[in-house]
Amino acid sequence: MGFEDWAAEPINWVFLAVALATTVSGLRVVTSPNVVHAALFLVAALAGTAAIFLLLAAEFLAWVLVLVYIGAVIVLFLFGIMITRAPTGRDEAEVDHGRRLPAVLVSTALFILLLWGLVSQWGDTTLDSVTAGTPTSVLAEGLLGRFVFPFEVVGFVLLAALVGGITIARRDLSPAEEKERESR
Amino acid sequence: MGVSASPHLAAESAAAVATTGGIFSEWAGLMLIGPILAFLVIVLFGKRMRHQGAEVAIGAMAFNLVWSSALLLLNMGDSGVLYERSLEIASVGGGLVFELGWIVDGLSIMMYWVVAAVGLAVFIYAHGYMKGEVRVTFFFAALSLFAGSMLVLVGSPNLVQLIIGWEGVGLASYLLIGHHWELKENSSAAMKAFYTNKVADVGLVIGVIIIGITLGSFHFWDLASAAAEHSAALGPVAVAAGLLLFFGAMGKSAQFPLHIWLPDAMAGPTPVSALMHAATMVTAGIYLMARTFPLYQELATAARPWMIAAGTVTLFGMGLLALVADDIKRVLAYSTVSQLGYMMTAVAAGGYTAGLFHLFTHAFFKALLFLGAGSVIHAVHSNNMSDMGGLRRHMPDTYRTFVMGALALAGVFPLSGFWSKDEILATLGYEGYTVVMWIAVAGAFVTAFYMARAVALTFFGEFRGHGEPHESPPIMTRPLWALAVPAVLAGVVNIPGLKLPWIGNFTSWLSVRSVPMGDHHAEAIDLGLAAAGLAAAVAGLWLGWVAFGPPAADRTDRDRVEVPVLYPLLRQKYYLDHAALGLVWVIRQPAARAVNWVNDYVIDGVVNGVGALCQRLAGLLYGGVDQHGIDGVVHGLSWGTSGMGGMIRRIQSGRVQQYAGLLVAGLLLLAVVVLFVL
Amino acid sequence: MDLLESWALSLIVFLPLVGALVALAIPKEREEAVKQWTLLVSVVTLILAVVVAARFDFGAAAGFQFEVDVPWISAIGANYHIGIDGISLPLLVLSALVVVLCVIYSWQHWDEPRNPRAFLILMMILATGMNGTFVALDLVLFFIFFELVLLPMYFMIGIWGDRTMRKIPGFRKEVETRLYAAIKFFIFTLFGSAFMLLGFLALYFKSGSGGQQSTFDIPELIARGHLFEGTFAWLVFGAMFLGFAVKVPMWPFHTWLPDAHTAAPTVGSVLLAAILLKLGSYAFIRIAIPILPDTARDWAPAIAVLAVIGIIYGSLACLAQTDVKRLIAFSSVGHMGFVMLGIATLTEVGINAAIIGMVAHGLITGLLFFLAGSIHHRYHTREMSRLGGNLKLMPVMGGILGFTAMASLGLPGLAGFWGEFMALLGSYQPLPGLSTSFFRTAMVIGAIGTVLTAGYMLWMLQKVNLGEPSSEWAGKEFQDVDRYEMAAWAPLIVLIVAVGVYPRLVLGATTDAVVGLVETAFRAVGG
Amino acid sequence: MILNQFLILAALLFCMGVYGLLVRRNAVMVLLSVELMLAAVNINLVALDALWQTAEALGQIMAVFIITIAAAEVGIGLAIILLIFRNRRSANVDELNLMRW
């Protein structure tokens, strides 16, 4: 499949746009000095991911991503940012530490390696038959059928995280503080 | 000297009818277990007993005396007892089996009886001697263990059990010599005894291993028959095995130069010395040589000259040391060493009966002498003869019995020592070791000389110590008299050519063996040799009396004949202690320290160095990659110089991101290696 | 009782782990409850082990009994294959016993920072690892259990260990002894087991070369021994050697041992000495030698040399120590040298010697470390120059110390003797094909080592037990051996005597198995 | 559409996430980077699922699991950050060396 053929498919242009947006947002997530901005860029990146899912005809998953991530997780993040008074200014020294070069090197190298691997493994394998979306019922049957046990386990993990989160983050008052609160 | 015309093995033809000994043999193991059991009982419950456990120990010994007397009686006369019983305690593969058991034959019956008889006398004596001492309970426990281990040793039908008893004896001697361990010199003496023996045990153990593997059996009787048949397997290693066993025996039986522990062992309470010198410890080596006699007689003949050499040096050289000692117990100790030299020489020269007979008589008079010395020490509260003198009047019982013992030891006719020493001289002459024989005669002279000196300095002249010495209580003097009887009379049982009715003689007691072995014993007295021996003894006594008897005994500078080179040499005990201490020092100090240094600085140095190197490498890598960070340079420098702690801190920096970075980098590296290199 | 046949071993292995999990649920403050629970669990484990021993068919000790073999990770052909034979039975019982004694001992003896629950949980995990190693018949399973013991011990040393600062030669800064020791122990062992794992994997892959399914199964690998030969086998043996030798430890991989022992809390040292060291030598007997017998023959002289060096070196190093516990730790190097010398002979007698030596060393050195711990507990020092007159201050403890020291120096009639004696016995006549004169030299040097052993033990006794108590202690009241100590030590004392007098207690189980092992390995294949 | 366009996008996002993980000081931002990486993984899963068209949509089910776990992780992570912040008045990772012993 040459570039001509590829460019002939309109859906690919859609992909290109979405991918570009996602990449830029992702880049800003890791470079923005402002935590709030970073979080919002993550929203964008995730939205882009959801769009990609749509392109791949995984509608259910796309909506899950939007609802769970953009709806819930990001809100959680914003809470965290507010409570911990994360830096929201423009001072880059605040958010990154100086050792940026090794990180760049490492991640670039990783990317090159991955790229090499992907190209040599998949070449130009096409994804032609992506037309009909996956019915949600298939996922439902999978989750409650064959994967019901992991499903329950994950549910348990969520519960544990819930309880754990509360336990960890709850402030244990010292006896003195306790008394003070009672007297108030 | 009545030279037997019969060849070596002819002695066996006289062997009487062997019986199994019935119930006494079948349960003879009780004698081995009894004292050990007594040891356990005393350790666990002794403190609560009326006599602090002494009654248990004495009871076990009395039982043994009765039982072994029964066996002895059965063995007398024309019928000998022969019985063996082994219980397997482990099979270890390769056809080898470890067993425990007991053996009943002439040799072991004699030893059972000697241990029981001397042991009982000493135990009873000790009950009086130790009154008011510290740790009496433990003392009797250890005494029981001492006797018990010796019985395990002499009752052993195989070499492995022999080792068990052998080292058990060593352990008990360690406990007893160091009885007053509050003083460092006592505990050091105990250590020295145990340690010297342990050195010798290396020989024993290796010898046993060689025999055991070669024969596929540890049984003495298998060894004896293999030797008698001139076994082709055993032949090539026989000399090595024989010499190694002899090396082990040198430790226990205090042969030159491994005798150094014995005089120091006088640090123990006197009853211990008596037991050790008479019955339970130093005789073990002689017993071992006798038990493995066929090996030396038939196969390891090349080992015999060496053994005779060691024995001869011991019998003469160690006797000389007794001349200059001031401590009465040391005089006796050196005399023991010298007498052991006689026994060893005799056995090595082929005089199986002669050596054992001397062991037999020596057990009585040496126990007697030690107990007498203990009685004296008890009275004057000093070991040194310079604090004694004139005790003849204060301690008549002790005096009389001591003199009997001294005369017996000196070999004066017709006391027991005369007969046994004469038999040794006769054997040496018969076997052709004429030079050795004359050295032994000279040794007899020396023996008589130092005994005369000891008696004169202790019992004659004026009392030089402090206080008013008293005769010991009856509980101590009665054992003296009890021992004096055999010390005087024991010679009767083996007068050459005389075979008593009912009793037979010592030779016939020992003649029942499963395997015939060559052994010479005289059929009649060689008057010339006997006269020479007696003359030497009398001359020694006379000279000793002249030099040290009254009035000379009262002079303070007793050792006025200080032969220039010889005297210091003797006073310093041939400098052997210095040599041994030097060797120990080399092991303890430079060698041990060097090893420790190697451990801490070389091996660990490599380990720590690798650690530091990794850390430095990590520092370099990280610092090199990280060109912007100041941290990198600063820390890189500090990594290079800080210690192990620094290294740990570096790698375990706790910085999650550093971990993650290294993780990813490592992953990358791995991927590259897997993809491109492999 | 088929149920017992199939479940007993699994229970012995996993009961402690379950116990540990349950103990997690007990609140930390309820120390007594935690202690009682762990005691219960460990006693039940011991009873199970004894029941297994009682039902063990000693007539068929050469084969595996109580065997369970079910698929586990089918993708790599790893099975849950466990079973015991005469070789592992004594060690399994020993391991179960020592854990019980450690629980009893630790009832009253807690090192800072206390926290009995955490400590006992670690101990239970350790028990699972140790018991598991002795029953595993699958290399993956073996490896997991072998490594499982590492972690609890690391924490035991690192958390409850000796807090004094120590100067490490070659480094400028002082470090806390426990940290240094724990990390050294960990790194050393991990280093070794990395090689060991490589060896296992190599065996796995090579085992498929005969056209069969690759396998981790130990008996199966033994049967396929002919597949491993030449340089491959040599390298694999070398890799496994590194892994096992570090654990034993053999000279020169031993330096973690004195540090770890000295720094570890008492119970940690006891477990380390009594059981953990045995894992390495056991692995030689169970894995390295039967699977690669011909290579073992090539390696035997090297092992013997290192063993003999270890004997002499350990004894000499002991003489230079000032710390009682460190001295005992170094003595382990020497004693394990005898064990390895026995193994190196590749004969029935030698391997038997190694097993009884392992058991005896477990009993004796375990007891010695208990004593060193109690001495430290009383005097708050282990410097021999400061101690002295212990026998006067605490007669019972002094007596037990004397007894144990005697056992340790190999006094005949006590357990320690047989291992040494039989190791020497074996090396007088090693496996045909090995150099006799070489091994005889080793035997003589080893025998000299026994003398040195006696030397440092007597010296230690003189320093610690004998003499008048120094002014520092004289007149002070010391609690002599208490109930818990007595309860923990009495079984060891009884066993030391029992094994010494009647070695068949151990050898009765092992001899057939060892004979079978040597027969299969060297008579059938090597000729 | 070719498969690789999705996979390469995912790789790109993943590497960005790695970069963020390594350079960010603030713990919250580190968590954001982790989320980015997870999203990248999800893309991979869905893309490969589209390729293989498994009957049970295995890839998508895995993605569901990952999203769930990620949510749990964020919850716990933020809780920890909160706690640390409360104790240390800072949520900067490089000031945390609690994990060191």
C-alpha cells in the first residue's frame, strides 16, 4: 500500500488530524509548567485517544474513556492539584528538575527502538475490515462470561483502592487535636 | 634367661579351653554403661544426694569390681573366656558398619579389673580427699565419666568405639585437670592435655580410617586375622597405619615428645592424677598397641624400630627429668612417663605379655604412690618437697605404704615392679635389642635414684613446712593399704616358669585370643639379667639415699650437683614446652591473624571493591549522561570517595524517577542486546 | 490414609505461610496471641513432619515417597512436584524442629525494634521456604523456595540486627552493621542464584534436545543425564556451583556469612546456621551431582580443594576473633568445609557424611548461636576479652556452652563427630577415577583442621567459661538459663547426644538413598 | 488505514509519558504522565484487536480492565501524594527519599 493509496482514503486524513492534536496535547502534558494546564491537556489527549478508538470502531470503549477519564479521573486530578498547591505559575524550575537531557535521550531512544520494532514487525499491514463497530453486547458477554473472575477481582481492587485511599488520606488527629475538636 | 625354643606362635598352643563366660560375658556391657549412667545420674541429681553423688560413683565402681572379678576368676586357671558382642549403630554405605559392643577376652578382662580395682580405691580415697572442696558433685561425675570412657575404650571390639572411648577419656581428663578452673594455669593445663591428645588423635583417626577402609571392617579381630594371614590388601598400608596408630598412642601414653601434657596435668586434684596415671588414661596407648599387636608383629614390622626408639628415649630421658623436679607429683608424673616408655618399648619389641604385665603392676604401685603423695599434700598443703621432710613420724601409714610403692617402682626384689621390669629386660634381650636393654637397665638405676630422693626429701630429715602435719583420715589411708597389697604381691602371678594352681599365671590369662600372635615370655628366670636389674635398682637407691638422705635432706640447696649443660636442660624440660608453645603461638598469632587479615582485606576487599566499583561506574555513567545537573558532579565526586554506605545510599537513593530512568535504560539495553547482539 | 500421603508434605510446606497470613490479621498489640498462634502452627508443622517420618518406608528410602506431581505452569512444563526420600527426610524434620525451637526461644527474647508479629511472620515465611526447598522436585519450584528464604532473612538482619556502627576496611565512612550485613547477604546470594537460575534454564532447554518435551523435573532430568555432556555440562555445573557454593558457603564465597551471622538477631543466626546453610549443600546432593555426575567428577577436586581451604581457613580465622558470635560464625565455614569435602568424594560414605554433618551442624551450631544470643542478652557484650567466669556466674548455661563446644569440636559420641570422621573416611578412598593421593592429602589436611577446631573451641571456652569473673561482672546477679531457653535447648541437647550415640537416627534414612544415588550416578552411567 | 499508524502514535504517546515520568518534579504531574502512557497502551490494544477481530473483542476487554485499574491507581496515588504533602509540605518527588532505608 503506497502513500497514494493511503492518501486516497479520507479516513486517514481524519486520523492524521486527530493524531496531530493528540500528540501536541500529549507533548504539552509533559512540558507545560502549569499543572492545571497539564491536566487540561491530558483531557485533550484523552479525547484524542477516544477519537482514535472511534476510528477503530471501538465505540463503547471510546465512551468509557470519555466518561471515566475525562469525567471522573481528571476531576480527581484537579482536586489533587488544588489541595497540594501544585505550582501553577510559569516557573519552569518549579515543575521540572534539571536533568532533562537523560530523560530526552532515554525516551527518544525508546521511541526509536519501538519504531524500529513496529516497522519491522508489522510493515504495512492494513486494517481494512474495520467497518462495523464492536457490539457492546460482545464486550458484555466477555466481561461477564469468560472474564468474570478478573472482572470481579478488578472490582475488588477498586474497592480496596477506595478504602485504602480513604485510610491513607484521612488525617489522624493527635489526642491533643482530638480534644480540641471536641471542645469546639 | 630362659629362652623359649618355640617359635613365636607356639605360645598359643598353651591356650586353654575357651568358654564364653556365660551371663558374665553376655552382660559385660553393663560394666561399660554403669559408670556412664552414674555420670548422668550425678550430673542430673547429684546435688540433692547425701554425699553429693559420690555414693553413686563408688557404687558403680564397686559393681564393676565385683563383675570384673568374676570374669577374672572365670578366666584364671586353664579356662579362658572369649566373647564378643556388637550392636550396629549405623551402616554408612560402601559395606562399612559402625558398631558398639563389648569384648571379653584375657586382655580386656585384665583391663576391666585394673580399672575397677584402682578406680574403686581412688574413688573411695577421693571421697575423703575432696571433702569441703568446690564442685564435689561435678568432680565425681567427671571421675565416673573418666572411668566409664576408659571401660568403653578397653571393652571396644572395634576401632570406632575405641575412638569414642579414647576421646571420652580425653574429655574427662580435661574436665578433671581443670577442676579448679578459676586459676588460669589450671585451665591452661587442662587445655594442654586435651589439645596434645587431640593432636595425637589425628594419627589415631587416620590410622583407623586406613585400616577400616582397607579391611572393610573396624573389628579388631578382623584386623588380627588379616595381619595373621599377611593380607595382601593390608600389607602396603600396614606400616603407615601402624605408625599412625602409634602416634595416637604416643599422645595418650605420653611418649616423647608428646608427653608434655602429663606433668602439667598435675594441676588436677591428686585422685585424678592417681587414676589417670594408673588405670584410666595413660594406659590407653599401651592397650591400643597390645590390642593391635598382631599388626605390628606380622605386617608393620618396619614400624617397630621407630616405636622402640620413641619408647627408649622416653624411658630414659623422662626419668632424668624426675631427678630435678621439686613438686612431688611431678616427680611421680615423670616416673610414669618413663615407665610408660618401658611398656611401649616392651610391646614394640614383641613383648606383649611383658608390657602388659608392667602395666598391670605399675597400675597398683603408681596409684599407691599418687594417693600417698596426695595424702602428704593434704597434710602439708603444698606440692613442693622443699616444704616437706620428716613426715615419717607424723604420717606412719602414708610413710609405710609410700615406701612400699617406691620400692616396687624401683624394682626391688621381690616386689611386683621387680618381676615386671625383669620380664621387659628379658624380652628386650631375647628379641635382640641389647643396647636398648642396657639403656633400660640404666633407666632402672635412674628410677631407683629419683624414688630414693623423693622418699628421703619427703619423709626423712626435719619438717620444713608450716603447721603441724597430721595423718590422713582412715577413708584415705585404707585405700592406701588396699593398694599396697597388690603393689607388693602382684609379681607373684607372673614369675617365669611358675604356674600357680587354680590361678595360672598372667601369661595364661592373656593367652586366650581369637587369633594366634607371636609373643615371647620367658620360661625361667634369667638370673644374670635379674641380678643386673636388681643391682641397678639398689645402686640407684643407695646413691639417692647418700645424696638426699639425712642429714643431707635438711639442706636447702638440694640440687647441688648442677652439671653445667645437663642441669638447665633438665630444669627446662629439654625446652620442649617452649617449642610447643612456640608452635601454638605461631598458629594463634601470625597465622590466625594473617588469615583474618586476608579475610577482611583481601577477600572482603574484593567484595567491597566490586561494590565500590559498581557505584563509581554508576556515578560515572550517570554523571556523564547528566551534563546539566550540578548534582551529578557533586554526587559523582562523593560517590567516588564515600564508603559502602554511600554506595548503598546512591543506588538506594529513594528517588523513584532515578529508578525509573535506570529501569527504562536497562530495558532498552536489554532489548538492544536481545535484538541485535544475540 | 491416602489423604496423608498426598497432602502431608504440602501442608508442611504451606501451613507456616497460611499461619503467617492469619497472623497478619491478629492485631499487632496482641503479642501473646501472635506468639501462641505461631507456636501452634509450627508445632503442628513439626508434628506433621514427625508423622511423615514415622510413616516413611525406610525400606524404600532410595525412592521418593509422599510424592505429589501435578501440572503447575504448563506453558513451561513446570510441575508442582514434591516428595521426600531418605536424603531430605532428616533435613525436613530438622527444619521443622528448629523453627519450633526458635519460636519458643523468641518468646522472651526480642531485639529492638521488637514487633513480634512482624518477626514471627517472617519466620513463618522462612519456614515455608526452607521446608519447600527440601521437598521440591522441580527446578522452578526449588528455585522459588530457595529464593523465598532470602527475603525474610534480609529483613530479619536489616531490621532486628546489630545496630552498632562498624568501620568497613577500605571505606571511609562507618556504616550500621546490620545494613552492611543485610545487603551483603542479599547481594551475595542473589549473585549466586542468578548463575544458578542460568544453569537451571540451560538444563531445561537442553533437556528437550532428545526430541522430548523440555522439563524442569529433577528425577526426569536425572534420567536424561546423558543429554548433558562436554563443555555444556561443565559450564552448567559451574553456574550451579556458584549458586550453591555461595549458600553453603564455601571459601572464598563465605565472607557474607560472618557478617550476616554477627549482625543477625539470635533467632536469625540460628535459622541461618541450622537450616539455610544446608540448602546449598543439599542442592549439591539433590541436583548438581545426580544430574551431572560425570561433570561432578571433573569438579570434585576443585570442590575438595576449596573445602579443605575452608576447613583450615575457617579455623584459623576463628582464632583471631574477639567476638564470640563471629567466632561461631567462622566455625561454620570450617564445618561446612567438612560437609563439602564429604560431597566432593562422591562416595556413599562421603555423601552420607555430608548429610549427617549437615544435621549435626544444624543441631550444634544452632545451639551455639542460641547460647551466644543468651550471653549477649545477659552481658550486653560478646567481646571475649570482657567475658570470663561464665561457668561461675551461670553454671547451667556455662555447662551447656561447654557441652556444645565439645560437640562442635567433634567429640566422638556426640553428633559432630560422625560428619567429620566419615568425611575423612570417605576421602581416604574417593570415587574410582578421582585421584586417591590427592584426596588423601585432603584428608590429612582436614584431620589437621579438626585439631585447629579443637584449638579455638577450647580457647573460647577458656575465655568465656573459665577463670574468675572480671570485676565488671563479679558480684552481679545473673539469671541462669530460664524456662524458655531450657525448653528451646533441651531437645537440641538430647538430639546431639542421641545422634552421637546412635547415628542410625540419621543414617538409617540416608544410607539407602545415598547408595541409590551413587549407584545411579556413577555405576550405571559413568562405569 | 494501516496498523502501524496507530501503533506508532501509541509509541509516541508512550515515550512522551516516559519523558514526563522522568523529568517532572511534582508528583501529580508524574501521575499525569503515567496516565498518558496508559492511554497509549490502550490504543495499542484496541488497534491490535481491530487487526485480529477476535470474537470476544479480547483487546477491548483488556483495555476496559486497564482503564479500571488506572482509575484505582490514580485514586491511591493521589491519596498518597496528599498524605506526603500534608507531612512534608511538598509534593515534589525528588525531595522524597522515604523509600530509602
